[in-house]
Amino acid sequence: MVLRQVLDAFDVLDSATVDGQRVAEMLTNSGLGDVQVERVTGPNGYTDFVKALIPGRDGRSCGGSAPTLGIIGRLGGLGARPERIGFVSDGDGALAAIAAAMKMGQMQRDGDTLPGDVIVATHICPDAPVRPHDPVPFMASPVATAQMNQFEVDDRMEAILSVDTTKGNRIINTRGFAISPTVKQGYILRVSEDLLDIMQWTTGRLPAVFALTTQDITPYGNGVFHLNSILQPATATPAPVVGVAITTEVPVPGSGTGATHLTDVEQVARFCIEVAKAFGAGQCSFHDADEFERIVTLYGEMTHLQQHSEAGS
């Protein structure tokens, strides 16, 4: 279980004064030795990017051959102060990622080292702006999405789980979480059967998958509608990316407070850890590499969908 870590992380993140250094201290106290913090200022304020490396016993960081998993907690902000008081729904992605990192650090300290490296990244901002969105308002970020990708997407990540609150829509109507089809270099690929297995094992329920459109996997700022920012990391990497959406049955504003369901966040954190175990051991594939090569041979590259177009801005 990861509930203790979720509760401890929530107590720290649900604060008007939380910053990256406090989160880094919490991660370090959980047994992690490589935690980086960098403050970045944008047009709407600043945020602290936090990145933690959990080294695997056969990970790249020690010269091994096990692949590296990235876990990115996507969000606009943890809070919408001064407009709203308290932790907002949009912060759930960061909460899940940080709790997973804490648990993996404690596992390592207790002798349960994962096979491959895991890199966890997110950002900490207690006072992000709110922006209009249909059907409910979204949280914006103090910095641009391209800057977020620059600090959160790491070249060492060979596959990425992008965890994001995805409650402000009518596309996925289930309480808990859902995963996306795999996205790689502009292609929306088939849903990973391995991830579906892990999802149903960790939840004890039938797996849920949310729909994606081409618009959703293009960069923000191009003038087209996006479900949310969950697949924005896919615009900045050649690695396969899967969105892990924390969901509800009804549309909930990203700026809504009192809307975090800690048991759902715990399931997501536990899912991410189980994926990390299996991926590092070579027992979980995000996509079929041979099939992807054939698709590209037949239909060509789609990497232009990863590029920002000023024409639509």
C-alpha cells in the first residue's frame, strides 16, 4: 500500500507556503539520494521543478542494461490562491507521483530495489492561475508548457507514464483512473495489454481507457482543443508515453478544492510502482517496436505533430 505516503505527501502539499525544497526534503527523508530542485519564473509567477532518480539494481545509472521509466506528475498548480483556498483537484498528478517516489525510496532503503532506474518529475506551485475551459474551468501554469516539458521530460526516460487529473470532461466517466493508448512520435498506437493487466491487478476492477484525438497529442498553444495537458510530454520525446488519468464520474473543475480522493490517488501511485517493477524487468511493454517500425515504413513519420506551430497560436 502507498496510502501512508499519499497522506504524508498531501499534508506537505496542502499548504500556501509549500515549495520545491520542502518536497525535496520529504523525498530525501524517504531514502532518495538524488533529488534536484530548480525554480523557473514565467509570465504568471514561478514554480519549482522537482526531479528524483530512484536507481535500479541493473539500471543505466550504474552501467546496467535495464530500461529507465519516467513518471511525470502533470498539473498547472497545487493551488489557485488567492482565488481558492486549499489544495485543488489539479494537484492530484503531482501528489501521486511524489507519493510513488517516496514509496520507492522507502522500498530501496528496506532492501527492495527495483530492477531499472525510475525518474520522477513534477512541479510545485501553490498559487497558479485559473483559465476558462469547457465544460469546467482548468488550472493554468505560471510557466509555458514547453518549459514544463524542458524540465520534466528527461532524455534518459525510455517510456513515460504521464499522471494528470482528468476530471474536467465528459470523455471518461468513471471514478478512479484510466489510461490512454500509447502515443509515440505523433502516432496514437494500440493500448498496451501489459499495462491493462497491471491496471486490473492493482485495482481489482476492469481496466478503463480514455479516448484520444489527434488534437490531444499536439503541443499546447496551437489554437486547437485539448482534452487537457496529459499527453504534452509526448510532444517532447521519442519515447512511448501513456497518460494515467485520475478521473471522476462527473466533470470537476481543476480549480475545485475538497475534490481530491486520496484512495484513487493511492491506486494510481501503486499502479505506477508496479509498472516500474515490470518495465525495468523487461516484463512490460508500452508498444510493439516491430509493429511501430512497420507503421512508419508504410505511412511515414508523424513527428511533425510534435512540433509547435505558430500559425494557430
